[in-house]
Amino acid sequence: MRLVLLLIIFLWFSTGCTEEKKPLKIAANQWIGYTPLFYAYEKGWLEENGFSLQFVSSLSESLNLYHTHTVDIMTSTQYEYFKAKKHNHEISPVLLFDRSNGGDMILSNKTLPEILKSKKIDIYMEQDSINILLLNAFVKANHLDSKNFIYHETNPYDLKTLGEDNTKDILVITYAPYHGPLLKHGYKIIESTKSLKTLLVIDMLCTNKKTLDTHKEQFVQLKKAIDKAIKISKKDPKAYYSVIKSYLDHIDFKTFTEDIHSILWVNNADKELLKILQSHHIDTRYIIR
């Protein structure tokens, strides 16, 4: 009996230790603002601090993996954050990456005046994402009638297959670097977060409070790794690009430079930005600065 009891105790402790050592899974997609995570992963900094990376094709997938507890942490904009918060009130931003400054955009095969005159517009976008807020801001700014819209749910990764069709009036709502193939197909950027000043798009790392409290030091080290990667991206963009280019479908350095300039790094947010986030009802209490 004693032997059986000792065996049970041994197995209990062994299982507990194994679970403790499991890395925290982070879901991240191809967005240019998440490249510090890719850089940190390639350099081994994530693994060193007990994190692993789950590469996904869209923000919606990141949200779904978080909902199903497949990952512990999700990258998101405030849109996915609020969606997640409906199911889990304990979720909160813990790290900030960037503020979009042109990186989220609307492209078209027609000019803006032509689109504004159109009676039927085909819209291609990942609908359950920040893209809907970008579209709404565009509609409001240009007094468009949404009754004229025909929606096509499209994973951002699949937009590369969308060819130019001049028989239709097309809008594509997406973000860098997914827009690259569209530019090659003849689409033009007609609006973005740089010109739509009323729209705030913040990219964050979110998790629940229990995970943060249990692994606080790991998150502190993750913040240091992200800061280090961003610092390198500014100081030596070519070296940075050489490490992360495979995550961006091997876009060339010129395109990467353009894309990286379409965001503003906010990893070390000042009080003014935090107040702006609070005014948008984003919980800033647990953001590691």
C-alpha cells in the first residue's frame, strides 16, 4: 500500500512539473507589426523565456485559437480584444507593439471618384476583424451607401490570388504585408489609417490576468526581447529584415522598408497614448512598460 501511495505521489509531482515547463503559446499572423516576435523566435529569445510561437494566417484565427484554449496568448488589435473580452472578462493587453499609420488600408481597382459614383461595390475582406472598422470609417468619411456593397469573406493570406477585374468596382480592405500582391495586380491604395485620422488601430499582446500573474517575470523578459528586436529594426533594418523575411513571403527589402514605415512603434507607450487607449475603453492596468 505504501509503495502504491509513493508511486501516486511521484506521478502527481512528475505531471505537475511537466505542465509547469510547457511553453506559453503565442498566436501571431503575418502583420508587419508582429515581426519583433518572429525576430525573437528566430534568435531563440522566446524559447529561452518559456514561450512558443503559433503562426496563423489571420487575426480571426488568432482569436479562435485563444477562445478554444489552443494558445495562451493572442496578438490582436482592439477589435479582437473586445471580442475576446465578451467571453473572458479577465483578458487584458500586456504588451503593445505598434500603432497603424498607413499599414491598414483600402485598395481598389478603380479611382476614388469612380468608387464614389458606383452603384455596386464588391468588397473583399476578412470581415470579423479590424478591417470592418476601417471600412466603416471610410464609408462615413465618404458618405457611401452600404446597401450597394457585396461582401466576399476573404482570408488575408488568400488575397494574393485576387486578380484585377475591370468589369467590377472592387474594394479590398487589408493590411501590410498582405497588400503586396494586390499592388502587383494593379490595385491602388485609396485610403489608409494614415489618412483616416479618426481611426485608431493598436496592435497588442493579450492574455488573461491569471496567466500574467502566474508568469509575470516571463512576460517582463518577453517585453525586453521585443524592445531589443524593435531597437535592431531601427538601427540595422537590413540585418533585421534578413532574419524575418521568410515570415513575410520573402518580400524584398524595399517593400519591407515601406511597410515598416507604415506603423509607429508604441512598445514603450507614454502617458498620452495610455490616456487615448483608456478613452477607447481599453484596459491599460496590466500593460508592461
